[in-house]
Amino acid sequence: MNAMEINKMIGAVLGTVFAILTISILSDAIFDRPAPEKPGYVLAGGEAGGGEAGGGEAGGAAAAGPEDIKALLANANIEAGATVFKKCTSCHTAEKGGANKVGPNLFGVIGRGVGTHEGFSYSAAMKEYGAGKSWDYDALNAFLFAPKGAVKGTAMGFAGVKKTDERANLVAYLRSLADTPVPLP
């Protein structure tokens, strides 16, 4: 091998490395995806690295449990609750006599026995949790705050409604979905 062939091989290797680096830098500039300011979903159980001693609002709230909403129910906004309920409509219906979807129909849910809606096949965890219980304001508040925290092993994959006022509005809306709404506490 003479010097000319060695120079050609080194030039080819350097050219290839230059081309790869240039393409990498350009693709990073074109397809840059900055991190969102806040996460799209809050996972039940707190933020990563938050833990119980953690810093985040979700971490502290999960350890403490849901705030009591009974005092807020008297002034809760049913229309705002209907807006919050839109999160639920992919799995639940709310009209009287409505069909079950992935979750049971929620018409008349407050005061109804837990895991007793006709024609819906509840998970074993929900059946065990609901034995002899009914959906009162406290039980519904705890379940809507963190379904998997309230009923270990539930099939419901929803992370929960963490904001107290939204949860109160949602419960007020669910209360209105009945022929005779259960009296406020």
C-alpha cells in the first residue's frame, strides 16, 4: 500500500464520520421535542422520585388521601361536574337505563350497592371491596380520588380526579343523575 491509498482510506473514513455527525445535528434541530412544562397524566402513587417524603403535590396528596368534599357539595357546580364527567364517558354512560360500556352505567350510582349494577361483570377486587357497602359520599370521594388506591386490584384504569373542587362538582353531577337524588350530607 502506498501513501496515496492510505490517504484515500483515511479521507473516506473522515468523510463518513463528518456526514454522520452533520445528519445527526440536523435531525436533532429539525425534530427537536422539548419536554412539556407539566406532565400530561398524573399517575396515582405520586411523581417519580417523589415518594412519601417527596416534594410534589401529587406525592403529598396521595399519602394524605382525599380531602373531604361534604362541605363543598352544597355549593358545587353541577354543570362543571358534567364537564369533568366527560373524562368518564369513554367507559361509562349516565342516562337512565343506559347501556354498560367498559364500566357500568352510573345513573343512580350514589346510594347504590358497590358492585351491584345489573348486567355488569365486576372484577373480583370490586366485588370483595363492595360486599355490604354502598356508594355514599365518602366512598365515592375516596374512589374518585385514586381508584386503584381505594380498591386494590380494580380493573378501572383511571388515575383519579385529584382536585378537590373538581371531585365535588363531579359528585354533585353524579348525585343529580337519579330519579330521587340522595340528600346532601
